[in-house]
Amino acid sequence: MDFLIISFAILLLFLSPLILGIIFMGGQKKVKIKHEESGVEKNCFIGYSWTYFFFGFFVPIFRGEISIGVFHLIFSLLTFGVFQIIMPFLYNKHYSTRLLTDGWKLADTEENNDLAKTKIGIA
């Protein structure tokens, strides 16, 4: 019985940032964006980054931001993993902001665009 309680406590401790992130920031949501010059469409994300929670610095690498992924790996090593706990709360906002400042525009429904503007903090 003690093993079960200890196992549950460890699981709860491990998942608490994920649970808190989803409660306070909402789940990760896709928002369509379009590049102004090329017309290419892709997704940006808002809310708590559960993908960053589980996959860490690999997320920016998979999204094509290799140098940022390397910096995240270095920061994670220097902070003994604390950076990995904090970044899921911040990563989607940072990623979306970088895209929107590099010539991408929100191209989803008005409701999703307004939600993204609110979460990212743009007028």
C-alpha cells in the first residue's frame, strides 16, 4: 500500500506543472497563420505547451528553430532542468511572437484570431 501511495505522489509531482499549466493557461491550441509575401500557411500555437513539457528542447528543433533548441538545451543543463519546467508556460507565446514579427499574419477564424491576439498580447 505504501508503494502505491508513493508512486501516486511521484506521478502527481511530475505532472503538476502540466496540470497547472492547462488549468491556468488553457490547453495548447492551433491557430492558422499565413506568410504575407509567399502565401505559405502553417500553424502557430497558443496556451500551455504540453509538447514542450514532454519533449523539451526538441520542440524548437522540430519546428525549424535549431539555434533556439540548442540554447534551450544549454539553459536546461545549466539550470539542472528548472528551465524545462518553466518553458512550457512561455514557449508557445515566444514561438508565435517570433513568427508574427517575421512576416506572418493570423489567418484563422475571427474567434481564433481574437483568442490568439489576447494570449500573445498584441493589439
